[in-house]
Amino acid sequence: MTTTNQNTIAILGGGNMGVALAKGLVKSGKYQTNQITITRRNLRALQDLTEQGFQVTDNNSLAVREAKIAVIAVLPQQLDGLLDTIRDEVKTEDHLLISVVSGVSVIDITNRLGKQVQVVRAMPNTAIAIQESMTCLASINASKENLALVKDMFDTVGETIEIHEELMTSATALCACGIAFFLRSIRAASQGGTEIGFHAAEALHMAAQTAKGAAALLLATGNHPEGEIDKVTSPKGCTIAGLNEMEHAGFSSAMIKGIRLSAQKAGDLYPKSN
């Protein structure tokens, strides 16, 4: 597949999400490694990316200067320092900023920079590395063209949905943190499988494929989960017995409470300065 986009991208923060995004964009075929620069303080951690052809540097200012799109992928508590570092290089008319930083609004970023640069908030999850992310997008100042550009970027690595900015912390809990919640449920199912007789690796594979099938079933049919559940719950059967036991232990309630708490926490991660 040939590259179809000539934009240069700086990913500021070569942690798990930044690296996953870089790899996903290249895997999509729309970007080449030499179009993407990844920054990190410890360059040794990016050695394998250098060997794959990515540009790597510990100089955030230089990366922004040479890019059209800057993806901010640092921890919330690191954001202000990063923005102070790149302020002089950010050109209001030339740059597009994409922030994947939890709990940070567009206004937080433009106020810190002191520039009305266009900012799109994006909340992907780590399945971006295999082009299966659920990414939520929001902006209050980006043009339709730039929103479309960001959507095209993230469409290459999964599915996207545009939402109101005030829902971005909720999106963090449901989609980004949600990866961990579903992984934990798969892990629990595999442990149950081991307890009833399967080898651990075998049980994990069976649980993961079953979870994948359940999700694919809903996405393909558009059916409500309860409709599909009803198809496998016969009177006095083993499925309803297991479901009821889980509900008595608070399965659904625990998931709901966990998502609510994660959303609350996501909104408090960025230490707003005066």
C-alpha cells in the first residue's frame, strides 16, 4: 500500500499510547515511518523505532518546528512544561495540535500557549496498535477541514466518533480505561476456565475469542446485548444460573461504579495552574 498523506507528524511523548499511534498509522499504509517523529527523554527506549525508520529525538521544540501536526501524548502533570517548551515553535496559522491528554480542555492548551492555535482532542485506546481503537474526537476551534484530517488519521487505526468536548472525560473512562475493564473480565473468565479444567493458556485463548465473538455479534447485528443473552438462557439452564450468580455478586453494579469513578478521576488528572 502506498502513502496517501504527505503531512509530517510529531508525536510528543513516546510512551505506550504515542508509540501505539505511530505504529498504527504506519500499519494503515497512509503514513511512512519517515513522516513521523517521536519524542522521549530517554531515547534508548525508542531504539527499536529508530531501526524501523521512525525519526526520534529528545527535542520537542525541534520536532514541532519540522511538523505540520503535533500530537501531545504526555501525562497531564507533564503538559504545562511541554507547552512552555514548544510555545515559540507553535505557529497559529501553520500548526494543528492533537491532544490525547486526559482531562485537558482545548482552552487549557490555548491559554497556556497564549495562542489561538487549532486543537483537536482525541481519546483513543491502546487497540490503536492493531487498528481496532474506539477513538472519540472533540474540538471547539478546529476547522471542518482539520477535524476531517484528524478523523482520517484515526479512522486508519479503528473507529471514530465526534462528541461534545464536555463528554471527553466520560469517553476516557468508557473507551480508554474501558480496555482495561474488558481485559480484566477476560482474565477473570480465563481463571474460571482454569478452575473447571482447562490449561491456563488454553482457557485464556478460549475466553478471549468468546469475548471477541460477543463484541462482533453486537457490532454486526446492532442488537441489544439482552436480546443476544436471551438466546442462550434457557429455563433452569446453566447460563442463567451463572449470570444470576454474577449479578448477586454485583457484576454489573461493579462495572458501572468503576466507569463512573474513572470518569471522575479523569477529570481531576490535570493540575490546573493559575
